Amino acid sequence: MPEQDITTDFLKRLLANDDDQLAEERLAEIHPSTLAPLLADLGAAEIQRLIDLLFVRHRAAAMLAHLPPELMPQILEDIPDQRIADVLARLEIDDMLLLVEHLPSNRREIVEELLPPSQRRDLMRAELYPPDSAGRAMVTHFIALHQEMTAQEAIDAIRLEGDSDDGGLHLYVVDEGRRLLGVVHVRKLVSAPPETPVGGLMVPELVSISSEADQEEAAQLVARYDLLALPVTDPDDRMVGIITVDDVIDVINEEATEDIYHLAGLSDSDRVYTSARVSINKRLPWMLVNLGTAFTAASVVGFYESTLDQLVSLAIFLPVVAGVGGNGGIQTLTVITRSIALGEIEFSSGLRAVGKELWVGLVIGSVAGILAGLVAYLWQGNPILGLVLLLAMMITMTVASLLGAAIPLMLKSLGQDPALGAGVLLTFCTDALGFFSFLGIATLLLEHLL
Amino acid sequence: MPEQDITTDFLKRLLANDDDQLAEERLAEIHPSTLAPLLADLGAAEIQRLIDLLFVRHRAAAMLAHLPPELMPQILEDIPDQRIADVLARLEIDDMLLLVEHLPSNRREIVEELLPPSQRRDLMRAELYPPDSAGRAMVTHFIALHQEMTAQEAIDAIRLEGDSDDGGLHLYVVDEGRRLLGVVHVRKLVSAPPETPVGGLMVPELVSISSEADQEEAAQLVARYDLLALPVTDPDDRMVGIITVDDVIDVINEEATEDIYHLAGLSDSDRVYTSARVSINKRLPWMLVNLGTAFTAASVVGFYESTLDQLVSLAIFLPVVAGVGGNGGIQTLTVITRSIALGEIEFSSGLRAVGKELWVGLVIGSVAGILAGLVAYLWQGNPILGLVLLLAMMITMTVASLLGAAIPLMLKSLGQDPALGAGVLLTFCTDALGFFSFLGIATLLLEHLL
């Protein structure tokens, strides 16, 4: 059955079927990632039955790990504590953390108590790493070899790994202190005579990341060096885990969403499937900030009310100056924010980028200003009005470009998220400056304008 | 030497050194992806020398494949035709295509003539796939096994693969017609007795993609099913290549940039290192479109000039209505565009999402409207003015949310990029509607306002 034909209705019919074995079999044919988003529309009883059926064939854990994060709290609510603990016990540590993070704190304690002691300890250790760190994104499950082992011994170690999906791909060579020495490609192992020492087949591994570093940095390293897995080391330089490329893809998608969202003043957890109530709660505070800045900018207009009173047609052009300036600023902000996210820019190249954007803003502001000025002149038959519009647009666009480049770089150098709040701050500046420059120049030239 | 200490200055000093062997050795220690962005600041002679030095140690191809796309045309200009052909001959087909695409068409022909015949043929075949298709992103280099081969024969096949970096990880089982049957994990091969037939070790492979499909779809499949490589099939269902996960990461980053850029009305090739001249050329057309829509929206204000003339303080609130409405619309647009990019939304769930966003817009518009109305009333001492602002903001926000959800879904169902132009169109609608609703209602209630 093609995966796109698997709808919520199909799933509901399957769950309504009394024949457990048939239902188990059909469910086992469906990939966990196809099932996960369908849970949004199931009732509590249906969710429980689904988890029970999947659990028999060891598929419940994978399915829950594939749930969109915004669905997790609601779905977990419908599953009994013991069943959650059973499922957690079958997950890799990174997915375990992901699920536990979506439990309310009192329930989290109860569920953790129900875990087998060794896994409870693993989980508590993992929770010590900072949020969004490499330590939280890693799995602690990898094959460590020693230089003096033979190729045959290494192959035996792979065999012992057993059932793990990724096992056998990432073979690391460490010294007695568990410090990372290098990596051995599995192809080299099978091609070499069985008694060859692993040390001779190893390539020195230069790229690794500290467990305390941000997971975004890990993703940049994997993307940059085309790795299938990135070794993670603790502060004593001992290798403690690996971040696998499939998790890196999730991090990259997550961070891209964060960037796009922050530019629009949205909270990360406000997704397409988030309930309207939650979306409203997340967006209202930003909307109030936005309203506050909009009124502050509007007060600039209020300050020049007497100028407007004498020449009311000025009001027509206020939104043009502010809108076009804001647009130019957002373009610059987007280019710089994205280049920071992709790790393309450092402080030194950042200064050059500010210079470039300033120049681009000046040129585009001049061209747009000349055109807008001409249109205003022809429309209102007033050449001085055209001149006022030209000057205001040049000033606004140039400053907008400067700020669009400088704000994210400053936020970044302060250790803040470069996109968070930048859009709101920028729009406020361009609005206020647009109104101030246009009405201010108009007031200075008022006698020529009338 | 830590990679972050490798600056353009260091590279320039290294290239100025006459000792070729020393320079070659030092360069060989630096990862190609670290070198690539530094080329932006080198002169033509330096670039030629660098390529020559790298070429000796087979590193020039990897370095050029890691160049940021916006630097490629400029760097390739400085390298002689024959050297480019030599470098191309050492690249996988996907990277070969990437480089060739950045050559001007007349030069492209000359360079292709210089390639060895078999590679020229490969390149011409790859160029038949549509731009941004899975066929263009794939490598044709993978290990195909047959069911009746033994595990030992399969291991011998891996050994024959020789030098390729990825070789040996992706083992596919095909029938006589080269149709994909399944995949064998290398761990299974080494663990099994040497005479076991491959057919018994194979897992049926259900996920593959057509060579004509969009590369973004390929990236979604790899992300969804946690694959290390995705098989690509031709229209006759024969396996013709694989897309590897490192290329998928590039595609994901590229597509995320495209989304963020299109929301801001930016062209993909307008990057932080793009020259100011190119950036200006790319942004000017959008700026003119923006200017056109801004003037059109402003003409709505012009239409109500006599109302403004009678109550000039209305002008203060115009940007508030338009700005807050535009902001709300962009938030909805961002949520929906991102969910389309991540493959989270289909047409049926799309309609539900429109309904949700409409409701969110109405609630937030009402809250923001009540607050804004109160502020306007207290500021101007005019309760009717507050009412006008409340009504205008409710209408604008609700319609803005509806459009923010509907525009990308409509563009998507028409086969267009959901983000391209959506921001400009939306801002125009919210501006025009904001002005029209606010001034229209004010005109209707004018006698109570004065």
C-alpha cells in the first residue's frame, strides 16, 4: 500500500478492527514516520490501542520519536505512565530526552522512577548537558576500537553490536584514556588481511565537538566536512558519543525554522498543527510589542500634525516611505541572518558586509527615491514634494540597510540569537525614521511646498 | 594549526612562498572546505597558483566543489580551460554539473570538448535531467549486488570499489533488469558466513525516487526515513544512481535559504559575498514592484483625501492599521510556507490550517483592535475614533491571516513556489485593505467623528 494512501480514516478503521494480529501486521508495514502525524486526529482510546499494537512489534518507540514536537504533549497525555516508561527504555538516549522533555515535570519524575536503573542513570547524565547542546543531541552508542586490535577483532566487535541500525558504520579508534585518535572505514576493514592492526588502517580524525557546544555548531561541522557522524568529546577530551547525520538533518531543519520564525516574530513551537489556543497565546505578546512600536512610530506623525494639517496630501506618501524602507531593511536583515546561520560570516567579514549593504541601500534608495519623487511630482504637480520624497527615501533606505546588517551582527556578538526580535526592532526604526525624515524635511520646506 | 587560524593573509603568504613542495604540504593539511571561502579575496595569479598546487595532491577538485556558489563564476574565470577540464575529470558527476553550470555557455562548450570522451558522455547524459531534479543531484557510482551472490563475493565487490569515499556503505541488490530489490547492511555481510547468499541478508528497499522528481522531495524522503542514501530510478524503474546524505544536507540548506529569501523578496543568488553591483541588480526589480504596490495602496489614501482634510489626526493611525495587519499576515504566511517546505501539510490538512489561521487572526485582531482603540480614544479623546480603529484592525487582521494561509497554498497547488512573491502580494493587500477599511469606516462615521 503506497504510503500516501495511509490516511487517518484508514488508521481509524484499522484500530476499530478486533483482530489484533491482523492489525499488528498491517501496522508493521507502515513506516513510523508516516504514522506519527496521523495521531493528531485520534482519540485517547485509539492512541492507547495504537501504542499497544505497535509495542508488540517494537515499533512504538520509533513512532513516538517521529512525532512532530507540537503534537507530543497532547499524545503523551493519553498514554499510561508505565507504557511510556516501557517505550522510553527502548529508545536511544537522544530520543529518550526528546520525549521526556515534553512531559509535565511531576509526570516526568513518575515516569523516570519506572525506568530500569541503568537507563534512569543514563537519562540523568544526559540531562546535565545544556539545552540544545551537542551532549543532548548525541547517542552514546558507538564502536570504539584500539590501535593494536586486528582487523578481524574489529569485525568481531561490529558483529557484537547486534541490532542497532547505524552500528558498524562509525568505527572510532581511541587510546587508553578514551581520547579520539582516528576513524576506520568499514571498507578498509573488510579489504585488509584479517591480522592487520587497526592503527594501520586508521585515518586521523581531526573534526570533533565538545559536548557543551551548541548543536547548531555540530550541524555546521557535519555539513561542512560531509560527515556521516561527528564525534563528541567531554571537557577532558574523552570521546563520549557521536552525533549521527540523521539527527543533524533534524537540527538543520529545526534551526532553519527558528530563523524564519524569528524574522517574523514567531515562537518556535507555533506550528501548523498547534492548536489555535496555543498559537494565540504565543502570538499575542509579540502582537502587543508590535502594537507598542507602531504607536510610538505613529507619535512621530502626531508630532507633525500641524504640517499635515496645512498639506494633507503628505499623508498619502507616509506609508510609501516607511513601507519601502522597511522592505529594504528586511532584505538586508535576511541576507545577514542567513549567512550567520550557515556559518559563512565572521566578525571581520561582517564589517565588510555592513559596508556593502550600506552602499546597496544608498544606491537602491536613490533609484527608488528618484522614481517615487517623479511619480509624486506628476501626481500632485508639486516638484518640491517630489524632492522631499526623494530625500526621505534615500535617508530611510540607507539607514535601513545599515541597521539590517548591523542589528543581527550585534546580537550575535552579544551571544544572542541574531534573528530574535530583529525584525520588530528594524521595522520600528524604519517606520519612525521614515516618518521623521519625510515630515521633518517637509516642515523645513513647508513654505515652498504650499 | 587550528582551522579558524587559516585566514586569507596566511594563504596569501603561503602562496607567495617559492618553495612549491612546502606550500603543497601545508595546503594538504587544510580541509578543502576551509580554503574555499578564502578565495574571495585572492587575485587571479594567486588563484591559479593555488589550484596548481592543490592539483598535484588531488585536492583542487574537492576545493572547487566546496566553493560558495556565488563565488564560482568569478573564480572559474581566473582558471585556464585545460585546468578546469583536468579538475572536472576528477569529480563525481553531481559536482561536475555544479561547476559546469557556472561557466558561460561558450566557455562551457570549450571545456566540455577538453574532457575525456567517457566523462563528456556522462556529463551530457546528466544534463538531460531537469534543473534541481533528483537525476542531477545523484551520483551514478554505487555498488549493485545480485541476490544469488555470496556474502564473500559481495565483500570482494566492495574491495574493488577502491578509493571512493562513500563506497561500501550503500549496497543495493538489483534483479537482471537492474530493478531495485533491496538493501544489504555492510554489518550483515561481515557477520554472515562467507557462503550465505546476499538475497537472504537483504532488507526489501521500499523508498526510492524517480530521477525526474524535484531534489527537495528527495531531501524530504531522506529526512523522513533517516536514510544515508536514497536510490534513484529511471522511468523504466531501473536503478540509475543514489543521492547521498551529504548532498541532501546541501539541498536542505539551499531550500531553507530559498524559503527565507523568497519571503523577503530576495533572489537566491544574492548572498553576503555577492558583489554590491550584482546585489543591486538583483534587488532593484523587486524594489520597483514594491514601490508600485506601495503607490497603489497609497492611492487608496489619496481617494479619501477630503476625509483626511477634515480630520487630519486620522493620518496618525494609518500606519498602525497597515503595519499590525501586515505583521499578522506575514506570521501566518511564514507558518504555512515552512510547513509546506517540511512536507507537513497536504491539501486536506491545508484547508483546516486556513480555518485555524482565520480564527487566530480574528482573535488577535480583536484583542489588538480593542487595545489600539482604547489608546486612540485616550490620546485623541474621541471614542468614535477608537471604534473606527477597532473595526478596521479586526477586518484587516482577519483578512490578513486568511490571505497569509491561502496565498502559499494556492501558489503550491498551481505548482508554483509557495513563498515567491507571496510577501509582496500580501503586504499590498493588507496595506490597501487597512487604509480602505480605516478611512472608509471613518468616512461613513465622519459626522460623529468631528
